[in-house]
Amino acid sequence: MLDPEHSHDLALSTLSTLSRSGPALRLIHRFGSARVPSIPCKFAGLAMPNPVGLAAGLDKEAAAFPALSALGFGWVELGTVTPLPQPGNPKKRLFRIVGDRALINRMGFNSGGLVAFKGNVERLRKNSRGVIGINIGKNAATPLERAEDDYIAAMDSVYALADYITVNVSSPNTRSLRDLQNADQLGRLVESLGTHRDRLAAVQGRTVPLLLKIAPDLSTEEIAALADTVSAHRLEGVIATNTTIQRPLGDHALYAEQGGLSGRPLAELSTATIGSLYRHLGTNVPIMGVGGIESAQDVIEKVAHGAQVVQIYSSFIFNGPGVIRQILIGLERRMRALQIGTWDMFAETLRTRSV
């Protein structure tokens, strides 16, 4: 019943407060993670307690991830964070289409910047043992030809804190950002980031997986070119997909709002993108599937088309924390029905049957 962004801020403020309290986190864990089925899995070499993570965009400031992890997510992706603080786009910029279980946002990488973000992670990391990814982007004022500088600055700042880093070149809410998905520009960017990552790895003694988050609005040819770039530059994974600028058939007035659409209307488009990407990448580069996931069957659809694990966002907003347990119980039941004991074998079986 509240304004969507006000509701979002209120929820994050509450989760942030809880994230600073050991007793509160233990209580959340008791009714969250402890009641969620354990389905161990791996993605890009990282061990995760289950294959359902939280997508970036919810905890942009890294202020609430211990509580979010305690709810039962297999991992939490933080950000998007930009090097310098920026307010994002003018409000009103977040909309709910409740009947379609959909969200439209044009937040525009609202960010407190790297200094505040890094401080939050450093203060709260001791309160969470969960896997965290960090999603990085460029400032809106940074020209496209200088985007590389922003991504490198962000990588420098968060490298020691992240279990993986996501390069976000697919938000529709920062002008021209999606142009970085062009094969030539993307090739130069990921080559530079990969080289810089190798330098950081040599100094810090650990290699942090580098993932690329892509849009669902790419053509078949663009996906093929992007897959070639990902393979050539040895990225450890792809997140498919971000929100879409397309709109479903329907007369809801809010569909006229600009911004990225997520939730149920994105499901089919993101699944198709995953399938197309998988046909080029195979099992060489794992795919993290995102878009319109509300149930175990939705996860199965994504995995059957090539995803290794998944993230949710809109269904968490609409259904609350119980959706994590609901999805994982459904997956566990399906695995038992097929008499499959591991997630990797389950995913392989689903993909084989789909093919």
C-alpha cells in the first residue's frame, strides 16, 4: 500500500538494522536459512548452499546483506555501485504492476559511491559467512570512452571484499550504457578488466571470478558475438538477464513508464536469451539465470535452457522471504522424484532432456 520506493527504503532500513545485531541475525537464520533445504552447488568455482541467489539492485549500498543471507539465499549480489556518489534519476522512478507481478524501475544507478559501499562491506562482513557478489557500474557523467576507468576504479576498491565481481553493462537506465555490449567495445573493456584482475590476483593471492551481466533485448547475432567475446577473454560467467525495455501486450497505464521491466513478463524473454547464449557457450562458461522466477518450475525452465544457478528479485518483493523456501522445497522434491542426489547432475539431466 506504500509508495514502491518508500517501501523499498523502509524494508532496507529495517534489514540494515537487523544486520548489525548478532541476536537478530541468529533469529532470522533460525526461521530462514535453517528451514531452507540444503542443495549444495557451485558456480564459477564458488561453493554455494543452494542455487537461488538474490539479484543486484536490492542492497545497493551493502547495508543489509547479512540479514538477506540469513533469510536463506544461496548468495547475495550487492550494488550496482559506482565510483562516485550519484543520486540516480529523478523520482518517481519505481512502479509496481501488481496484477502482472511486474516492476518497472528507472533508478539510474543511484549509489552512495565506493567509499561508503566499501565501508559497509568491511563493517558487516564479519556478520555474514555467505557468498557475496559485487555488481559494478560507471557513473552517469562519465563519457562512454572513459567507462573503463570507472570499472577499473570499482574493481580496485571491491576486489578484496568480493567473492565474485559483476560487470554491469546492461542497465537500460544509464544513457548509452548498453552500447558497451557492442562486440568491439565489450572486447576492449573485458580485455582491460581481465588484465587488471590478473594484476590484482597476483598481488592479493586470489583470483576473483569476473562475470558479465547482459540485457534480454539483444538480437541472435548480438548474443553470438557477445558469447565469442566472453569465451575469448575467459570470463568466469554470464548473468542473463537484466531488465527489459520491451513491454507486454496489455493496457495497464504504467507500461507507458520508461525504465527496465522485471518480474513475470520478463520470464520468457530471459529464458530465450539464456537458451541462445547456451547454444554458443555450452558448459564452458556457466550462466546465472535471472528474470521472472517465482517457483521451482520457473527455475527448472531456466536450467533446462542452460542456466547453472538462478537469481530472483521481483518475486522476493511480491512474495516475501517465504518464496526462497518454497522454490527450494519444490526443487528438492523434483530431485527426489528423479532420484538425483546432486544439483550438478540434476541440471545436466534437465539440459539433456530439453535438448
